[in-house]
Amino acid sequence: MKNFNLRDFGAGIWERSNRYQRVAIVLVTITLAALLPFAGASFLATPVAAYDAVLVYPVAIFVLMSLGLNIVVGKSGMLDLGYVAFFAIGAYTNGLLSMHTGLNTWEIMPIGIGAAMFAGVLLGIPTLRLRGDYLAIVTLGFGEIIRIVALNVSWTNGPNGISGIQMPPPILGKEFALDDQKLFFWVVLVMILLTIWMIRRLTVRRPGRAWEAIRQDEDAAELMGVPTLKYKIWSFTLGAAIGGAAGVLYAAKNLFISPEMFTLNVSILILACVVFGGIGNIWGVILGGAILGYLPDRIRFISDARLLVFGLVLVVVMNFRPDGLLPRKKREKALVKKGASA
């Protein structure tokens, strides 16, 4: 009997559906995702932290950041270990402007995205000629530089961080509140949907084809006339923009930020979400971000041992699914052909 494959099962349903059926599938999926905050009374409830708060951070924000990092790692094949830097830039942009200018979250959002994109271009132009481990080391260093600068300069309030960040203004008359974070989740969900739409549109156009060529073989792509540096900067900048947007939302939700919130561990965990779910596959990355964001809080009742359990889950799953829970379709086909030839 042929082994059951969740990805093939889902893809089969999608491919057999007509346009109206696909619209219905999308609307049902979005509706179910929007109803997740009401599932706190079910088995999904987290034992220590409030369920709706966990659903916003880390789950939804991890998914958003994983989608951004997937543009860099999964689509373009570049290893970025300093992605937390853009997250921090967005958060500190919100914190500083909220304190000193009185702008609200939605007015700060494009500024935070722009600041993260500028940082991405600033880092990308001199460094994206590097490849592999060298690029990973440079990006790792950039992430640490941002954190150390925030830790030592006076205008970020150093290790004391920034407190008193303003709540976002109401949406359609609905107030944001710390004791009921459903509205925060829905805002992040909208950002996730916009990000998915953007990635899917770019994937089937020239940037997506260029990223695929760069990921497969950068030298061959250059010989074929693909301006690799240009499209690598595109990838890096778009990933940075999503990280900056996530940082703005995180600061608005948390109302306090400090350098200790933006360590290398965050970058590693977001990268783990991408690898665990399936590098290059949007739906795999979403699944990886949701599981790795939710699992540590779900097993928080076992205290420090939860980190051991979390690590064991990663090791076991990656041994059985080395290409992630939902690997890229092209990668699956290559594995099948390789197995058949063997």
C-alpha cells in the first residue's frame, strides 16, 4: 500500500478543485484560523500562560517571521543567522517613536518596515557576494551588533529597555487589551495572509524564477544572465521588511522591549521553524512555526525538562523527516527519482 503523504493528499484535493471550490477552501481555512482564539477551552489550552497571548506570541509572530526568513533561506538558498536584527529594528522603531513622537502603531508600521529594509540593503550590498558559511557568520555578527548597540547606547535606555509603549488605536471600535488578545491575533493573521499573497505572487514572476535559479546554482544563474546580486538584495530586503513588521507588532503587544529579547536564540529558533516545517514550502514553514511556537508553552507544566522534551521532538522528527514535515514539491520529486534509480 502506498504510504500516506499529507502534502500529496492536500495538493491532490487542490488540483482537482475548480476555481470556486478553491475559493471556498481558502475562505474556510482563513475562517478556521480566525476562530483559533476561541479554542482556549479545548485541549489546546496552555497550562501556565494565557492561551490567546501564546497564540499571538510566539505562535503567530513566529509564523510571520518564518515566512520572512523563508524568502531568504528557502527561496534564495542563503543562510541568515542574524534575522533577529530586523525584528529588533522594527520593535525599537516602534518603542522610540511611540515614546518621543506620539505616533500610533499603524503610523509607525511603514517607518519600522522602511528602517528594517534600509538595514537589509545596508547589510546586503557589501555582504551578499559572500556565500555559505561566510554569509552566515556575517549575518550572525550583524544580529549581535544590533543587540549590543541597543544594550550600550543611551537613547535606547540600555539594558533597562523601553517601557510605556502605546497600545495600538482601536480598529472598528474594538479596543486592544492585554487580558483579551484576540484582536492582536487577528491583526497578525492579516499580516500573515498579506505576506503569503506577496510571496505567491513573486514566486511565479521573474523574482521567484531568479531566486530559484540562485538557490539551485548561483554560478550557472550568473552565466545565464541573471543579475544575482540584485535579486539576492531583493530577497534579503523583503525578508527584512517582514521581520521589521513583526517587530513593530511585538512591541505594540508587549508594551516593553529590552536587548535580552533579541538574542541569537531567536534567530536560531526561527531558522528551526523553517527547517522543521520544510525549507521553501510556505505551508510547511507555517506548520513549523505554529508547532515550534506552541509546543514549549504547551508543555511548560514540566518546568525545565520541557527544553529536553522540545529538543527530543526536534531530533526524532528530523530523523524521520529530514527535509521537514512538508518538504518542497520539487525536492520530493528529486528524492523519489533518486530512490528509484538506486
